Amino acid sequence: MPLILFAAPSLWPEYRDALPAALAEAGVDDATLVTEADPAKVDYIVYAPASPLRDFTPYTRTKAVLNLWAGVERIVGNATLTQPLARMVDPGLTEGMVEWVVGHTLRHHLGMDRHIVNPGRVWDPTCPPLARERPVTMLGMGALGAACANALRALHFPVTGWSRTEKPGQLHGEHGLRKALSSAQILIALLPKTPETENILNADRLALLPKGAVILNPGRGPLIDDSALLAALNRGHIGHATLDVFRVEPLPQDHPYWSHPRVTVTPHIAADTRAFTASRVIAENIRRGETGEPFLHLVDRVRGY
Ligand code: NDP
Ligand code: OXD
């Protein structure tokens, strides 16, 4: 049973070792991982959206496309893709995102920059507030947002979660969003990019944040209206923005974010899919496909995530 990997060649050695081991562990013993095959003979496609494959029409017997990324915006609208599409929910990816979010939240909460770069040798003994006094809002309470919210709550940050559907203990809808923004001293965007979430942080919504609020965006660049954010930073309404994702990546050299004194750019490294954990997720889905059980983490093609 051939499964084909469509991903950057640099990923091949990792998956060549990790995926067969995970398949054996899952009890799938007749699968062969390849990087080239007759499309009409391929059973599963393991797919990184940066790969060049765009036309899925020749993959007539393929039972599922297993995305290596959590985000599916590059593939979800592909009309040639008629097979089930599963996205990546990977413990390694989640751990990485929790570390990035907690690290950058603590940087701003504790005001670390003041002490790390202090050319005037200013002895300012002002103590930061406790985490319990620093309201955080998480936009998107899915696999990653919920894990980050739990980690921040364990440090006593009061976290308000906002998502699309109504859930106990969370906000939803426009009214909920306005409420979630109005209390957020630190705002974290962990939403997928869909037509509904594009520019969700526009000028009106940014204006709802308390003065000096900090924004962390490890979700997707288009969640933020860049001009509105730059304007809000320039007038001091937003205190800082730490951005990991952008409309154009790599972020162009002349983009104003690079030189803005209150913007931190990280190069889409908040979280990465790890072959040793992701292979288990892929193998489990292949096992399910072979035994007729429902696939895990299926993307809703209409909803877009
Ligand atoms: P999930 O699909 O598990 O969660 C998405 C969350 O967003 C859900 O809570 C969902 O609401 C909410 N949501 C979606 N649309 C809307 C909307 N219109 N209004 C309000 N809430 C909405 O995704 P993950 O948590 O796994 O990943 C989130 C995103 O993180 C990815 O799509 C990707 O863009 C980004 N990412 C970035 C990485 C990086 O390195 N920077 C690495 C990995 C992912 P509901 O619960 O109601 O469905
Ligand atoms: C992802 C990402 O979506 O790396 O997994 O951004």
C-alpha cells in the first residue's frame, strides 16, 4: 500500500525513519512510504501545503490527504481535492506553541526588555503585577489556543477564551469578541485563516483594547489589518506586537514591521510539526482508514478549518 510524502526534501529523512516505525506500532504492516509513485496507485497522501502538488485529480484511489500542518488555508478550497482532508493535531506542535506563547507572554508581563537592554543603567525597582492581575484574551480555543490558555491559567493569568461556537466558560459572537477585547492586556490570536477571520483585528476592534495592550499573533498574518495595527502602535494605543506570521512570508525586507521599535518579528517558528510525534498521528489515521473507522481531525471544507 503506497503512501506518498509531498513535503520539502529536507523532511524526507525524518519521515523515512519515523513514519514506518509509527505505522508498525499502529499495526499497519503493508504500507510503503515513497516520494514518487503512479498517482493512480497511491492510497494516502501525506501533504505539506508548501509542496507543489495542486492537482489531486489523478489520485483516484487515494483514501485521504493527511496534512502535515495545523493550518489548511492553502488547500481547503482546492476544488480538485475530493478526498477527506485531515489536519495536523500533533502533541509536538502543541508543546512548541505553548512554549512560544508562554515565553512571549511572560516577556511582556514581566517587562523583561527594560532590564535586558538598559544602557542608562536605570535602577527602577518597580515590580510587575502578578499574573493573576494581568488579563489575557485568547482568540481561538482549538487544539492550540486551549492548550496555551491552560498553560497560562496554570500560571494564574485570568484567560478569557473566544471562539466561533458557544461553549461553557467561553465567549463567542460579536458581542463576546468586543467584551473579550475590552479586557485584554495581552491578546493572543490563535485563529485559523478563513474568510470570517481575515482582518478580524481591524481598526475598530483594535480600538477596543485597553491602552498599552500587547498583541501576540502566532495564528496567521491576515488575521490582522497591518495598516490599522501600525497606526495603533504609532499612536501608542497598542504597546507592542509580537508577530510570528505574515501575509507574505518571508516578511519582505522593506516591511515597516522590521524596523518598528514596538514590533517583534519571529519568522514563523512558533510551532513546528515534529516527525516523531506527527508520524503517530498520521499512522493512527491510516490505521483508521484501513479498518473503516472515522478519520481523526477532519477538516470541515465549508467552515474552512
Ligand atoms: P483548531 O481548528 O483546533 O482551532 C481553531 C479555533 O479557532 C477554534 O476554537 C475555532 O472555534 C476558532 N475559530 C475558527 N473560526 C472562527 C471564527 N470565525 N470566529 C471565532 N472563532 C473561530 O486550530 P488549531 O488550534 O490547531 O490551530 C490554530 C491556527 O494556528 C492554525 O489554523 C494555524 O493558522 C496556526 N498555527 C500557527 C503555527 C505557527 O508556527 N505560527 C503552527 C501551527 C498552527 P470553534 O472551537 O468554535 O470551532
Ligand atoms: C501550521 C504552521 O499550520 O506551521 O502547522 O503554521
